[in-house]
Amino acid sequence: MQNGKVLLSPQRFELTIERICHQLIEDWGDFSDVCFVGIQMGGVPLGNRIVERLKVLTGNEQILYGKLDITFYRDDFRLNNKQLAPHPNEMNFTVADRNVLLIDDVLYTGRTIQAALSALQHYGRPKTVELITLVDRRFNRHLPIQADYTGMVVDALDEAYVKVRWQEIHGTDEILLFDKKN
Amino acid sequence: MSSLSTRHLIGIKNITEADIQLIFETADNFKELINRPIKKVPSLRDITVANIFFESSTRTRVSFELAEKRLSADTVNFAASSSSVSKGETLLDTVNNILAMKVDMVVMRHPAPGACVYLADRIPANVVNAGDGTHEHPTQALLDAFSIREQLGDLAGKKIAIIGDILHSRVALSNVFCLLKLGAKVRVCGPPTLIPKYYGDLGVEVSHDIMDTLRWCDVANVLRIQLERQDIKYFPSLREYHQYYGVTKSMLESLDKEIVVMHPGPINRGVEISSDAADSKQSIILQQVENGVAVRMAVLYLLASKG
């Protein structure tokens, strides 16, 4: 794979997540009527980080956090030859009457979020749904979907590819921009 | 992620170990899904599946239909007894007529071995074999192996006994192929008249001693005596069969270990297995039925993505 351009270094990476956490505390206090839902795969490491950090910052150990797999709700099934592989789904609560904070790493076309909203309906009628994303590729949207909390905004061409790397998976925290996928 | 090596599921003989593992991994996700409050996903919303049953079936037909509905597929059911087949229409004509109504997948059970291969070679839809005569019943073998994996973990090296009417059983043949591909040791046990001579050549042990087999195995998969296929007398009476080859609770209790008891259904209680053994805590018969839906969802999902 070609070398990507570093958009966010490890130091700024941590600061960015810290800033999102403080924004969330300002808006949601102790998170008593809130649940976090990380979208598999990319949203889960971000969700893990945010929820762990919020537990330390607020002292609330009971923050609700689920991991949602959207594979079976995707709109591109059978449209390409790639097999869509499902991932573990861990939702041990319903979202009925709760404020849901949906988490994904990169907001690109918006189709993942659309699928996540469909999947979420199977767990009840949420009071509100907001979206947290580390990277917002704001000019590449196919659907009218926007993020409420954003780590950084990236303006890139359609064929470009943004990759978030995580310390616990890839050995380092950084965001990379590639001219094209692979 | 890799995909299946085939567009049709005709038999376990034609698929690879990687295919089986892929089906299991996908079925794990579907098992979690069918235990949610809302058990439906939209994956196959643009697909129509025809369930064509030329032989009677309860479990398999209901299980396939539930799997299809939980994936949001449209389904049409067709039973040979109430159709134009009884007016003399051929299999290919019947199926082509159904396909002309734009059906994407066909799930078929047929009394003739090889009926699904015949069909798969001639029609554009994906074909899933739900049992063809005494040949194969692949989804049953997959759900049996999936259930064993759930109980005992990896199947490699595990000792699995298949007991009963091996001669007429498509479940036995598919199970043997599937278990051997997963690295398990397999023994078939039954009266000499109900075990075909070539079975030894498949790489399985053959035994006619039920107690010795139960002592040997980790899992006993007890098969039904197929009363409808006993065209000649293979054994003197059902009572005598039960006496020599029936599995009872006292036999299970006399073993120095706890083995897993399975049965693909329908059970002839008091013939191949006694009621107290079928209902004992070692029996996973109802888990097999539950897993059947998850495994069939995985098969349909993976085949549908092959187009």
C-alpha cells in the first residue's frame, strides 16, 4: 500500500478525542438518559475510547454502551462481488426513550449511518439520535446526514481514502489520507 | 472476507472446509440475531425464494421458511401433492414455470437422489438441496456440526457416532462428509442390513455394537428408522430393533462420561431412542432445531450474495 499523508498525529489524536469528550459532558452532563452506540467496525474503537474517558471524567461507571453491526442492513448487498462479512453485535439494552449517541470513525457518503439508523429501529424508538464522528468528509455525502460532534473536517476528492489507525489494533493512533483506495 | 466456492448448495461433498467455517461464522451472527426482540433484517428484501417440496417435511420446510422471512425474502411454497406434478408435469417444467415468475432461489426436497444437481445444471437460480432421496441433506449436516461445535468447541479429533438407519439416511451421508472435513472421527453403528458395505471406504469406522459405540463416542447422533423406505424387512420387528439398537437413559447413565445426544427428527419414540433419553439433559435435540434456522439463514445469505 502507498504511504498516506498524515492528517492527524498521535499527539493531536488524543487531544481531539479529549475535546469531543468535553463537548459531550457540556451537553449531556452525567449521561444518565444517554446511551452510546458504536458502529462496527470503525466506530467501536472510537466508542471504546470515548466511553472509557467519560467514565474517568464523570465518575459514572454505568454509562450505557452498545456495539451495533449494520452488515445485514446495508444497501449495497448483492451490488458488488465482495462478500459482506458480519461482525459481533452487542446491544444489551433497548434504545426506547433514550438519547442515542451514534459513533463512527469516518463520515463519508452517509450510507453507513443510514443503515445504522435502520438497525437502531429494531431496538425501540429513541428519543433523539445524534452522531459523533472522528473525521467528517463533508463534500462527499450521498444522503442528507450530518455529524453533531466532529473530530476533524477533511476536504478530499471522491476517490481519496481516509484511514483511521488505532493504537490497540494497528500500533499507532493516526489519521491518514490516501489518493485512492489500495 | 472470502465467499462461498459454489453458487448452489447441493451437498457437503461439493463444498470445502473453508465454506463450512464461513457458514458457521455467519451463522453465529444470525444466532445472536434470532434471539433479539425483533428478529428480522432486510438483507434479502429484493429476493424471492421458492420452497419446492416433493416430499413431506415439517422441520426443514418451516425452518427454511422462517430463515427466509427473517432475512426479509419473499417466499412461495409449493407442495407436490397439491400441484400439477400429480397431472404428469416434469420436474424441469414445473421449476421453469415457477422461475418464469421471477424467482431467485429454489429450496428443493425431492425423493430422487441427484434431483438438485439436475436442476442446478439447467436453471439460473441458486439451488439449495433440502434433501434428495437417500443422497444428501446438507443443511441438516451443517446444523448438526454447528450444534456440536457449540457444545464441544472445535470438532477436530472429536468422536462422533451416527447410530441407526444409515442405509436410507441422507442425513448420515451428509454428516459423514461434513464431520470428516472438519477433522472429527466418525463411527457409524447399526444392524448390518442397514449399513451399506461401501461406508468403510468413506473413512469411517463401522460397528454393530451399540454399547461399545456409546462408550467410544463424545456425541451420539441417533437417526430415525425410516419406516417409509423399508421396502423389504431389514430387521424382524421394531421391538427387536429397540432391544438391540435403541438408546435408553439407563445406557447413557451406565457410561463413565456424559455424552451429547442428538437426533435430527422426527423421533420414533421407543424405537431408535427412548423417551427418557430423548428428553434427558444430555439431549440437544431442540437446540439443533433452533440452530437450524440460524444455519439456513447463513446459507441463504451467503448464496444470495453470490448472485
